[in-house]
Amino acid sequence: MSRPVQARRLEGTDKNIWVEFVKLAATYSTVNLGQGFPDFPPPDFLKEAFARALSGENHMLHQYTRAFGHPPLVKILAQFFGKLLGQELDPMNNVMVTVGAYQALFCCFQAFIEEGDEVIIIEPFFDCYEPMVKMAGGTPVFVPLRPKAPKDGKLMSSADWQLDPAELASKFSERTKAIVLNSPNNPLGKVFSRGELELIADLCVKHDVLCISDEVYEWLVYDGKEHIRIASLQGMWDRTVIIGSAGKTFSATGWKVGWTVGPNRLLQHLRTVHQNSVYHCATVAQEAVAQGFQRELELYGKPDSYFVQLPKELQRKRDWLVQSLDAVGMKPIVPEGTYFLVADISKFKSDVPDVPDSDEPYDSRFAKWMVKNKGLAAIPLSAFYSGAHKNNYSHFIRFCFAKEEATLKAASDILQKWKQEK
Ligand SMILES: Cc1ncc(COP(=O)(O)O)c(CNOCC(=O)O)c1O
């Protein structure tokens, strides 16, 4: 058979970091700080809501619900985000529920991007943005966050990685259709400041560009930092799609419930992609997430709110991991948000010989060696860069710290033992 099977739109999108590293972690790791998921359960109130949905009298929860979102869920999301954004949201037109934030992203690129369109992606970035832009026929245009050495010998923070305003502005052209903003940012944990968001917003308004705002870590911000929603800035509501994830919000990554919030002029096209692809998300999971948000609306800002308790607990884990990495010389970049922490592996390079001219970035080979020889799984930072820039920062690896204390302690023990053996 000679006819090509693969559609051209798949070209260059066949490799996936998660498929490769999840398999390695499953095979070799004793301590998995790789893929971003908690190793602790979702909160009891959410599990109980799921159990009630499953076994309650309302047997219709086992059947199809409304395609663009289970009514109780879109209603509470409209209420919740309307409160956060300070405006009235229509649950039927300003909210759409998706199969995780992944599908929300896919709908955005499929709905808005076509051949000839450029999409600005800020590096390092959550890896799926690039292949999703390419599968939609678009051209990704990359702009880096550049690290600035912190003064007075302090540990570097994700805030030290910044956009160069002139460099960012130079990436906008008449071909620019959208920019992807991910704040808090995976993998660095950077929480974009109001000034940085205003810089991006001004360029979007000036060039009439859409903003796909991936805010899945919106509740995971530390040190009193505030997550600012770019859609709330001047001129941005009408051109922004906000993306959220129940997986990250409620520590239930396997439920794959996500959502988009935005103006009907944009969401109407997301609905077209959604109804012609997955069409519908699990009804019971949506029912449980709706009840979770109902609780959180009642407890908003209070000590018992999960959105208050989770970041507090994660900040403790972050600080503990920062100390244990610093103690062994794996210099951490202290994240302002998310549950990821990037560390400099330079001091451990001697154990993993470099292979000149290898087309695999050093950190990728290091992470594979580490999981196979030390049982500790992490993700190379180069996985979050485009092909042309993968070697720019190839002496860093990313750890996920949304883990039980015992898991984090086991990771620290491995690193301490490794350091003593050097
Ligand atoms: C920025 C970002 N957007 C979207 C998503 C996907 O969210 P969902 O799970 O709701 O589809 C994720 C999930 N990442 O998890 C893998 C990892 O980085 O280890 C994400 O980090």
C-alpha cells in the first residue's frame, strides 16, 4: 500500500514527553516527582459529592447531560467567576465545560487558528501548546522568559524570569491571531505581575489579538501573591478565553473536568468544535465538581475553604523541598505558584557524562539516567521548550511537590545519599 495514511496536520506532533516519561517513571521510579498530579486524595467533600452523584436517586446522572456543560456546573461556574471578574456571566453562553483543560485548549486552537495564523507562546511552556497550534495549521512564535540573576545571593525565584518588553512587542505582527498566557506558569511556577499582564494586554488590544489564558493553577499561589485574571484588565474581556481545571483546582486530575469562561462571541466557536468532537463530559463528575464549587462559593476566602487550605499546605511542601534541594546543591528556582519546582542539576552532572552532538538535550538524558539509576523521576526543563530552544536551558529538571511528606522525604533521602557518594 503506497498511499500515505497520516494527515499532514500531524507532522511534527508525534512525540509526547508525558507518554515517554510516565512510562519510565512507572518502570523505574521508586519516588515519582515527575508528572503533575497529587499523590494524596481529593478533599472528602468532593469524594462524598461524587459518591452521592453515583448512588443517589437521580439516575439521570448516569446519562447524557447538556453538551456544553451540566446545568448545575455551568450555573455555579458562572456565579463563581462572575464574582471574581466583577460581572454578570450567562451560564449558557459564557461558560463551557470540557474534558479537562486539555480539551479546552484544543477547542481554542481548532476554533480560532488556521493556516497562516501565528500564535505567540511564552517559553518555557506547557508542552501541548505547540503541537495543538501546529495541528490547527498555525505557526507558533516563541518568546522566552529570560532569567535575571537575583541580587544579594538570594535563591532565584520564578519572578526572576521575565519577558523583555521590546522582544515581546517584536513578535506581534498582522499575522498574530492569539497569544497563549499561562499564569501561574508550568513549569517555572511564575505568577505574572499586574505590570507584565498589562504589557501583554496592551499589545493584544493594539494588534487585535486573542488571549488564550490557561489559569489551571489559579488557586496555587504563595507568599501572599495574587493571581490576576488578564480578562479583568482594560479591553481584555472581549478577546480572552479563560481556561480552568477541576483536576488542579480540587486535586482530582483523573476526573478530567475543565472549563472555559469568556464572551459568547468566542465561546460560540468553541461550542462548534466541542459538539463536533467529544460533545459531552462525564455527567457524574460534573455534578460532583458543581457541588464542590457550591461549597467553595459559600466558604470563599474563609479558613475552611479548600482554595485557602490547599495553597497553604502546598507552600509548606514547596519550602521543604526548596531547603532539601538547596542542601544537596541542586539549586532550586523558588516558584511563586503551581506545584512545580525547577532545579539546577549542574552540581550532579559528573555522574551523567555529556554526549557531544547528541540531538537529545542534556537534561533529558540526565532525567532518564536519574530515574533508572536513582529511582527518582523528574521532568527535564527542555521538554517545555520548542525544538530550536531546547538546549538553551538544558541543565534544569522540574519536580512536582504536590506529594505526601513521605514521598518528598524519600526524594530528599535519595538526593542526600547521591551527594554523599560523590
Ligand atoms: C498549564 C497546564 N494546562 C493544562 C493542563 C491540563 O489540565 P487537565 O488535566 O485539566 O486537562 C496542565 C496539566 N499538566 O499536567 C502535566 C504536568 O505538567 O505534569 C497544565 O499544567
